[in-house]
Amino acid sequence: HQLASELERAPSDNVRMNLKARLLNSARLLGLLQADAARAVADLQGYQALPTSDVIDAAWVEQLIEQRTQARARKDFARADVLKRQLEDAGITVQDSTEGTTWRVGMEAVL
């Protein structure tokens, strides 16, 4: 916060560049600003909230898989990847085959 404030009040371009470098290095050290901006925005667009309980809602999973299937059919692979990551974040493994897409939670297969 302090670096950002100093950056806003920097008296010269040289000072501003040094403060910006310090701010970016500090953010990287904390694990921030690691993703490409375009990818981060794409990931956030249309991101659906995870189920709130510990039990996986099969209807929610099927809905995301259907949306992913439609995105893949449109060749919108960025959207399909976002949906797959959402499922993976919820502990769902998605497997694609010539017969279609199946999913499972943990070690137990769910069709």
C-alpha cells in the first residue's frame, strides 16, 4: 500500500520507474500478478461459483460439462479450459473419450 501511494506521488519518471519495479517485485514475491492479464480476465468471465456444500452437486457438474461440450463444439477452447479448471478446482476429474465425457470425484467413478 505504501509503495502504491509513493508511486502515485512520484516526483519524476525515474523515481516512478524504480517504485513500479519494487511494487511488481513485491507482488511477485507474494505470488501475485503471475497470470497473463488476458488469461486472468478470461478465467473470471462467466466463472460460476462452486457448490457450497462438501457434497458435489451432480446437476452442477453436468451443467458445466454440457457448457464445456458446447464451447468445444464452437472451438472456444479458452472457455472450455476455464470450465474444466472450475471442475478440477471442485475436485472433479474430467475424462474425454470418443464415447463422450465422463467425470469422477476422487477415486470413485461417477457417470
